[in-house]
Amino acid sequence: MAIKELLRRSARENIYEVVLSMSKRSEQILSELTEELRTKLQEINAQEDLTQRGDPEAQQQLQNELQRWVELYRSLPKPTLIALWEKLHEPPVSP
């Protein structure tokens, strides 16, 4: 069912073009997620450097924030599934 819908929405009803565009989008999503996570980890590392000087409460808060980010990242769907969802829910291409 999903394949028929993807083909119907593609400009030339070519499954290879659909797969290629989803693959490229999946790589882009993975890159964006990786960069976002890298940025957040740098922020947390900077905060950790400041809290190393003794405040146990601040260290605990930092650990909790890091744990939330790890759980969030792990709970995200795979980039391929995100790309598929986007492809299925974008407006169809006009011939």
C-alpha cells in the first residue's frame, strides 16, 4: 500500500527515484540529528566544566539533563522512517 502511494506521488512513478530521494533525505536527517546532538553535548560539557568545581546539586541536574537527552535521542524513529513518513505526507507532485 505504501509503495503504491509513493509511486502515485512521484513525478514519473519510478520506484528507484523514490528510493533515491528518500535515501538522500534520510542521510540529511541523520546529519541534522547528529549535529544537534553534538551541539547539545558540547553545551553539557561546558556546563560540566563549570560544575566540576564543587556543587553536587548542579552536577546532579547536569546528569539528569544528559540522561533526558540520551533517552530522547534513543526514542527518535530511525531517519529512514522519518524520510518515509515525510514522503507519504508531502503533497503529490503534479505531472
